Amino acid sequence: MSYDKIFRMNFSDVYALLAAKALKKGRTTAEVNEIICWLTGYSAEALEKSLTEPVSYGDFFKNAPQPNANRTLIWGTVCGVRVEEIEDPLVREIRYLDKLIDELAKGKAMDRILRK
């Protein structure tokens, strides 16, 4: 399966979808931002910059300053695929974020989402 279309999507467009999913379930954009920063190592300022400048979704993850070492503790399914079994590293990183936002939308506590 080719993921080129996903990699080329504008990060700010994907962010809007992720935030909308969380907001619809009564969560906040601050929580979405906290998850993204925890997963990728971006600062809040760098995340905001990525939202205002044209950055592809693939490049956002490729250029992550310090991916969290605990991200490997994220497991489960997203769209019927086990995230821990995804071979392509970039796709796995993207699916980690999908899984964390799913957990947020399902009402999980932030400490559990961030694997503390």
C-alpha cells in the first residue's frame, strides 16, 4: 500500500481533523498539543510554527526533534492494524499519533495516554 498521499498532506489539515475528533468528545486542543509534543519532541512554539507554515505530514514526523522513547509502549489497533507490527517507521509514527488521539477521544486520562 502506498502512503505517499498521506505523507504529502499538509500537517495543519491533519491537525485540524485530529483536534476536531478530540473536541467532539469534550477534550481540548491543549491536550492534543500536549500529546503531539510528547510524541515528537516538538516544543509548543515549534508546533505552532508547523501549523502556520506549509509542512507536509510526512516531513513533520521525519523532522521530529526528539521522538519520545516511550512511544514504543503504544500498542493496539488503528483501522484494524496493530501499530506495533507496522514495518514502515514513518507510517508507524503516524499511527502512534492516531492511536493516542483515539485514546484521548475515548476519555482516557492523560497520564495513561502519555504512558507515565
